[in-house]
Amino acid sequence: MTTDTVISIPLIWIGSYLAGSIPAGVVFSRLFRGIDVRQSGSGNIGSANVFRVAGPGPAALTLLFDAFKGFLPIFIAQRLGLPLWALLLAGIAAIVGHNWSIFLHGRGGKGIATSLGVLLALAPLVTLIALVVWVVVIIGSRYASLASLLMMASVPILLAVFGYAYTYWIFGVGLVLLAIYRHRGNISRLLNGTELKIKTSAAGRGG
């Protein structure tokens, strides 16, 4: 490992965490609707709750930005020729940044879109198929949390099916466990029938 690589790795990790920490949902819901997404709907800063309280435009921007901040660090690390373990840790740093943002005093979202951005850089076809799982479940159930959990659960299976090395699918299992942990409240509400469904908000219908 060269000196440049040794220097690059911690910089990539720090940059990944800071990029992941940017709370796009908070920014776009305030910018376009004057709403603090943390005080409305489920209180989550992710695109599903932004859609619920601010409408489809801010939600789409939130989804794209949250995915991009997962994709970009991996893309840069790949171009720098960093080893796989460094790439995976950069991805984890971005997801941790989203979930426990320094800009929100350690609070954050569920990390699904950012996880998808990371996976898109690592395994594009797997990510696209996982997105199909999300679409099917969200159309059938209208539960964003259920769709997200089943989509993430499909990732390590797909990585194994497509012949990725065990390091990848172990990473995928880690993402599933993290998603379950961050969705533990949603899982409880799904089981007792009180989970919020995705609906077009009043803000969305107005815009």
C-alpha cells in the first residue's frame, strides 16, 4: 500500500461521513414547502416522509441526493484504486452519516436511499433488481418501511446468486441488519397495524 493510499483512505472515510450527514430531506422540505419534516408525518427525514408531508418534488430530490451521497464516495474511492475493504468502509461511513448526522446532533434517517447509492456503485444490476422488489411491494402494500426492508433483504441473496465474493454478501447482510435496527419502530407498528401508508399529501396535491 502506497503512502498516497494510506493518506487517501481516512480522508475518504471522513468525507463519506460528512457527505452522508447532509440532511437532504430537511433542506428540501424547508426550501420548497417551509416545513420541518422532522415535525410532521413520521418525523423521519427520508424521502418517504418528505413525500408524505411536502409532496413528490421535494421527495424525488431527497431520494436522488440521499442516493448520490452514498454513490459518490464509492465512485471516488474506486477511481483512486482503493482496496475493497476501504470501499466498503467508505460506504458504511456514508450510511452512518445519514443515520447519525453531525448536522442534526446525532439524529438522522433510516439509511435506505444512501445504502442504495453505495450498492449502485458496487453492484449496479443487483441494485436495479432490488429496486424492482421495492416497487412491487410499495404498489401492493403502500408501506414504505415494508418495501424498504424487503428490498434490503433481497440484496445479500442477489449478491450470492450473481456470484459476488462472500465479502459483498456479508456486507449486504450487515446492511439488512442495520436497516432492521433503524426500522425497529416501523416493524412494531407494522405488526400492530398502526404504520403510516404512503399517500399523496395535501402539499403534493397543491403543487
